[in-house]
Amino acid sequence: MLAILGLVAFIHPNFGYHEREEVARIGPVTATVDKPETARVSLVAAGALLIAGAVLNVLDPRVKSFTSPDSSLTVNLCLPIT
């Protein structure tokens, strides 16, 4: 998931959102303004997300346990996620 977020941040580093600001209040009546804002994800943060996600995907082992029929021997195998 981190690698996907890092890739999206590299491809589209700017994203927009709206901030609602109250400009006046007279009794129960309020006046608000929606202001469009733009935020930017830095390339360093995007790279860190991409690298951290890739490292976790490569190093995250799947542990499988095999038990012999007489239950005297159990073997744990660590297999990388593919």
C-alpha cells in the first residue's frame, strides 16, 4: 500500500481540497466561504513512501508451517511474497 501511495505521489504530487471559513455570524445566521486550497507532496516524501513500501513487500515473509503425520516434527518455511 505504501508503494502505491508513493507512486501516486510521484505521478500526481499536487492535490486540491476546499477549506470552509466562517466570515460572519449574526445571531443564528452565519456566512461561510469555500476557499480552494492546493497541497503538494514533496518528492522526498514520495520517494520515501515508494522505497519503504517496496522494502516491506520484499522482506515481508509468509510463514507456512508443515507438520509431520506423527506430529513429532514441525518445519516453518519463510517464503517471500510474490
